[in-house]
Amino acid sequence: MAVAALPPKRVPQKQTAWKSYSDWANEHRKWLFAAPAMIFVAVLIAFPLGWTLYLSLTDASGSVRAKSEFIGLENYADVLTDTERFWPAVLRTFVFTAVALTVQLVLGMAIALLLWRPFKGEKWVRVAILLPLVATPVAVGMMWRLIFDPNIGFANQLLGFVGIGPQPWLSGQYSALPTVIFIDIWQWTPMVVIILLAGLTSLSDEPDEAARIDGASAWQRFRFVTVPLLMPTIIVAILLRSIDALKTFDLLYATKGRGGGSFHEVETLNVYAYGLSFDYNDYGVSSTVLIIFFLIIVAVMFLLTRRRKDVQK
Amino acid sequence: MSLAEPRLIRAGSDSAALSGATTRRRKPFRTRAYKVFRAVALIVVVAAFIAPLVWMFLASLKTNVDIYDASKTLVFTPTTANYETVLGRNNYLSFVFNSFWVAFASTVLSLIIGIPAAYSMSRFAMRRSALVVLMARIIPGVSLLVPWYYVFSNLSMVGGYSVLILSHMFVALPLIVYILMSYYDSMPLELEEAARVDGLTHIGAFLKVTLPLSVGGIATASILAFIFSWNNFMFALVLSGADTKTLPVAIFNFVAYASIDWGGLMAASVVVTIPIMVIALFTQKYIVSGLTAGATKG
């Protein structure tokens, strides 16, 4: 490279400048290419995260510009002992994620197995399954609000046909959370199906065939051959879905509005933190909740990626 | 000859054993029963995923009186009145434009910084740097919104397009980098090396050889980035102004008042989902390959 820095005399000045610039660019292309995207994300994350951390140690509220006092870990003590809003929100976040994810995995696996081997009209079935997944979550929320409306909704009409009385669905204090979980399952099971189907298609037929010759039943082959081979893909599906499920906001806010309904029946950590920030302008407390929420998500991701590495070994 | 022969025999007996086993186990009755079961199950699955969307569409063609009437669930006189009111008032068409413009601009800008980043991160195995970009996908958006709101309102950018585009790039960029990284991971190096031998610089080889070859991956990434930006609700809920509202926010504002105009609401919901569904119909393969990028390799 030192040779390139000493150009032959006959080359005009302009060209050497371009050449040395291009040499420099080629030599540093690794960071030249990666830096813009990394800087963009780092600036938009690092600074806000730092500020959120700072706000969580103050009593900032009302307006961000208003004077605030540094109060140390007081917010954390308050939030972690708050059994009225915070801990129920933590519980709901985990119930929502765990139940939705479990059902999505079981249903998703069943549907993926159903679609696995080729059949007539395969293409149309796959498009149909894709539609809930790409639909705008807010619109999906509104759609289900009408279907689950206690007075005019189709869900209660359907129950009426089979002789069951009307249910409150989204408007019930105890039925709202199961109902939004149901909607999440409707919208995101296709995601699990698509990922698992891609995994199934990439599997080789031989282990399954060998087990068949050895006399293994269909269930045994599924349980002891297909599932272990599919494990890395299953974990990717869990990883991707749990990130989104923990952070679910659109659906909850669109169906129940502020504070997750009048009894906070679907208030998860994300909805709670949003409400504290933008409905009550209680920035200090909201930042504390967000920092804790962020730590929870990072912990879950860490555990899952570790599990993924174990499986891959 | 003598070497090939034993192999031939082994291969022959293997396949004989295989076909014997399959014919023995798959009795014709079971196969037919399974076929029927599978067809029924498939119909149930498709119906479960499609019926609610059909319901939304039907309701958008009903008057509010018909929506309230259980006897007119399926049989009714369709009307386009809901669409006329929705599109006619509230500058709804300008919200369509906002959504489109924000999704389009944020996708293009994310591609410009995302493609080289994905390429470099794949070729130089920069897994930790990639994690920085993927953080954007993991972090809860609310924790960024308060500081963003403060800074951008001081720069008097809140309510403008630029801040919406920036925030939606935050959605689009990690998707693009993630999808294209796995695309470049599986792209062979040989062609680039050939281009290098032909005298192109590294960057030249990237621009003239790799980039044209990755059109498929870029299309996949763009389609998904566009869809996710189009569907995004939270950032626009806080950062958009009265004139720059995107469709999800506009729909949400529909129900802010006491009584819900169900027909109008459903028409508005159809208007926001139809473009995405049409895209999905025509680009199904790309969407699937984007959603499963990196999911199946070991």
C-alpha cells in the first residue's frame, strides 16, 4: 500500500487525489460501510437511554423542561413496592407473553405440519395465512372490537346459535386479557407457522425415514426425530415472537385505550409506561418503569440466545 | 466394473426395502382418511384466519343500521356510503399520502445506510456490531419517545415529516440489516473475487457485482420494511402533527369520541389494510423469505 502512495509522475494531480481517496476508502471499507447505520442507531438509542436512566433518578413530571430534583433511587423503591399498578402490569406482561407464545407454538406447529407436504392449492392457503400477519395491528384491533362487541358483535351471535349467553369479551374486567391474548394468537400464529414451515422444509427426509423403517409411530417420529432436529428453528421463533409479545402496544391501546381499560385489565408494562409518560407526564416514574422493563427484556433475550447456542452444539 | 457392482446391488436392495416399508405401512384406507382429515383441517385453518377479515370488509359495506341488525349478518344491500364519508372528510386521503410517504422515505433511507452495513457485517463477520443495530428491534419504543419528543420539539421538528421518517427508519433499518446479512451470508464470494481479478477495487466489485446480484434480497428487505413502517402506530401517535398523521393514528382517533361509527371505522380499517394485502398477494415469496431470514440455518 505504501507503493500506491507514491504515484508515477505522469499521472495528473486530480487523478492521484481520487486514487488515494479511493485506496483509503477501499482499505477502510469495513467501517466505512458499517458506520452510518451503527451511528444512526447508536445516537438514537444511546442518548435517549442515558437520559431515561437520568430521569429515572429524578422527580421529573409535568413538563420535561420543568425543574426536577435528583432523588436517587427513590423512584425504584416506589415502583418496586407498588402492588397496585406496577406488579400487576408485570404479571400481565408475562401472562400475555407466556400464554400467547405457548398457544402460538402448539397451533403453529400443528398448522406447519399440516402444510408441510405438498398439496393442491398450497399457494392460496399460504397467502391466506400471511394476511393476518401483515394486517395493520390497529386496524386488526378495531376489527375485533366490532366482532367482540357485546351487543352487536358476531362473536355473541355465534354463541347465541349454540345456545350460550352473551359474553362481555373485551369490555369485561376478567375477560379482556384472555380476549386480547386470543387476538394476538390470531394475528401472530401465522408468523410461527411460516418460520417452522421453513425449518421443516429444510429438514432432510432420511432420519424420519430411518425411524419409520425401525417401526416408530408417527407421534414417536415427530417427538423424537422432527422436534429435536427442528429445535434451533423453534428457538428462533420463540425469540422473535417473545420480543414482540413483551412489547405489544398497538393492539392493547387500540382495543382498550388509555391505561389498559378502566380497571387496567390489559395494562402491560409497555402500556403502563406509555400512560405514565404521555397521559400523566410523570417522567421520573415512567423512566424507572422503562429501565426495569428494558432490563427484563434484555434478560429474556440473553436466556433465550444462550439456550439457542446450547441447542446448536 | 467389479468395483461398481456391489454398490449397485446395495443401492437396489435399499430402495426395495424402502418401498416395501412404505407400502406396508401406508394402507390405502389410512391414506384416504388422512387426506379427508387434512382437507377439512386446511379449510378450518384458512377460514379461521380469513373470516374476521371478510367480516371487516362486509361491515364496511353496511349501513350502521344493518350492522346492528343480526338478521342482516350475511344478506344485506351493500353500500359504499362509508367509504364516501371516510374518504370525503377528515383529509383521509392526505393521511394515506402521509403513511405512504413516511414508509417510502424511511425504507429508501434505511436501504442507503443499511445495505452497505449488512454487506460489511456479513463479510467481516461483525456480529457484535450487528447487535448494535438489532438493539433497535429489541428496545421498547416508549423508552426512546420521551427524549426524542423533547429533543425534536426543541428543534421544532415534531409534527413534521422528517421526525416521523427518522423514527420509522428505526423500525426499517434493523429489519433490512438483519435480512440482508443472512442474504449476503449465503451469497458465494467467488463472483466478487472474479471481479477483483478483473481489476475492480473492493468497493467497485461491491457496486458492480454484488449489488446487482442482491436485488432479490433488497426487494425482500424493502417490502418488509415498508409494511412494518406502514403498520407502525406508536411513533406516529406521539410524533405526528395534525397534518402529518399516518393512517393507524387516524383510525385510532376515530374512536376517541363517545359513539363509534362502526361502518366508517371498518371502511377506514379496510383502507389501511388493503394496500398491504395487495402487496402481500403479489410478493408472498419475498415476504416469507424475509420473515424466515436466518431462522433455518444452523
